[in-house]
Amino acid sequence: MKFGIDRLLADPLLRKPLHGKRVALLAHPASVTEDLTHSLDALVACGLNVSAMFGPQHGVRGDLQDNMMESPDFTDPTYNIPVFSLYGEVRRPTGQSMGTFDVMLVDMQDLGTRIYTFVTTLLYVLEAAAEHGKSVWVLDRPNPIGRPVEGLTLLPGWESFVGAGPMTMRHGLTLGELGHWFIAHYKLDVDYRVIAMEGWAPDAASGFGWPSDRIWINPSPNAPNINMARAYPGTVMLEGTTLSEGRGTTRPLEIFGAPDIDAKAVIAKMHAIAPEWLKGCTLRDIWFQPTFHKHVGQLCNGVHIHAEGPGYDHVAFQPWRVQALGFKAIRTLYPDYDLWRDFPYEYEFGKLAIDVINGGTGLRLWVDDLAATPGDFDAATRRDEAAWVDERRSSLIY
């Protein structure tokens, strides 16, 4: 198959509208061609006038580990072009930076999850382009976790940098498709084009979204492999808790734990409460000691979510419910556990981080209500999921 960047480079007719134009590139370390050349180098080499570069959260270089670590603007030492940070002093492109190009090419590997901030950065770029009369092309890449949909819909008033609009947590779209949805939903008047992939089969084994013949490169520092990507729609919620999500270990956002929980008991309780939510993956109790971040230097007992190997079922796996069930099990075993982390999350003040992440209070309230059942949770969530499947249909390209 061919990603958008590879099709653009291979076809002079696709590039023809860019001739004579100043071109900007929004990219990160995973923005590479089939032969692992960075897209910036490849675009310059094919003769395009690349006049500026933009970087999302974690920076163009992908060097900043944690959330709310800001990247500076700088000048690219190879091509002497400005590199503007969209996760530094600003989150939205400024008028000054918008004046450096005519067409912005967006070439970012996404993770298929609403909270992943590249989604919101795309929206902000589209809004700025509409305001300044610029064109935006998305060089499309796979949604590595495919088409399945899961989660509650973000509620009005809960929009944030980790919540660009009323979609479910696991949205099942590519960035190119999300661009179409943003334009329709927010009624944006913008010159938009998607250089579509060729041959993407999101339902095909063994990748189920990620082609097995392409090398995985971290789009952000703690996104090291496909197992993490598959678990992420659920494990990202750990950022709103006192539990470690495995930052400071070799398996970030695939595990959860703390010094004061019994992982075997947690797994057993998860199976007792909602065994149907655990289909398609395997849970394994582990020990780990984070080298930085939460519980640094402390021995933690935890759970590793395995969404790979013979136990993986792409259709059955529900990562958001798996993690919600982990919270429910801990709350049931330890009713007074200090689970929810109270700190400004992505610059949102006065709201609990877990609620910002989920775009509302629904998940937290269900976890904390010891009388609430999995059926109660499913009743609300299934409605939202079905509605999003209908909502997104007109934006599908593949």
C-alpha cells in the first residue's frame, strides 16, 4: 500500500498544484516515507518550495516526554526555514506564521483517539486556514487501530485541547477523514484536499489498521508500538488518575498500577464484574518501577494489557471499557482509594482531569457509584457509539 506522502512524491500530477507555491509542512518524527526518509527532506528533494515547518505536541523532533512540556520555535539548521511550535507559546497558528506559506501539508501519524492532540491541532490549522485564505492538504496515513468506535461522546462545554468536538473516544477515522468531518461540523470555508492512501484495508489481519509491512515509528515519545496504540483509547485515561500509566518504563500506556494495589485481585475482580468487556485481549499481572513520573523509584504492582498475539480479537477488543473496568475493580476492592488526580490537565483549570479526558463526568460517576452496573454504563455508551457511526459515515474515504 501507499501512504499519502508516498503517492504525492511518486505522482508529478498530484504535486502540480503546488508548483510556484510556498509550502509548509506540519510533521513529527513519524512523518517519513516508505524508505524512512523524513517527509521534509523528501519534499525538498522533489523540488517543492518548503518555506516553513510546524510541529505539534512533543515537538517536530519528538523530544519532549510529558504533557504540558512546551516546544520553542526555532530555525531549521539544514534548510534555514522557520519551525513554528503549535505546542509552545501558542496552540493555534498565528497570523505571522500563516504568512509564511500558501499551502500547508499535514503529514502526521495519528493514534485514532479523540484525546490525542494531533486531532485538535488539525482543527486549529483548518480554522486558521479558513481565516487567512490558505489551503490545507492532509497527506493521509492509517488509523493504526482501524474502524471500531468506542466511548461516550464529548459533551457541549467540555471542548479542550484534548477534545476537539463531539466524537467518541475511539473515532475510527484517519486524519484526512477527520478533516472532512471538522469542515462539515464547524461549517468551515477552507480549501481542503486529502492525498488519500492507496490500498489501506483497516479491517484486514494482521494489522487491522496498521500495515504489517510498514515500520512503526513513535509519533510521540510514549507511543512505541501497535500494542500501545490499541490500548491507548483506554490507558490514556490513566493520565487523570493517581495510577501509573507506565511512563518511566519500557511499556508506557500499556500498563497500569501502583505500589498499593494487588494486581491479581484487580484482574480477578475485573473478570467478576464484566467478563464480556475483557474479550479480545489478555491481562497479565506484573511488577515495575518507574524511573520518572508517578511513583518514581517505587515498586508497583500492575496490569499489562496485551492486545496482540493469539489472544487478540480486533472486533471484540474494547480498550476504553477494559480500562474503565480496571478503575471499577479498584474502586470496588478499595472504596476509599484516592483514584482521581486533581491537577490542571492540558491547561484546563477547575475540572478533574479524568472528566476533561472523557469530555464529561459520565465515566467517573459510574466508577464511583458502587451500585452502578456494567449494564448501566453500556446503556448510555452504546447510544453514543451508534450515533457516531452514523455521524461519521459521510466523512469516510476508504
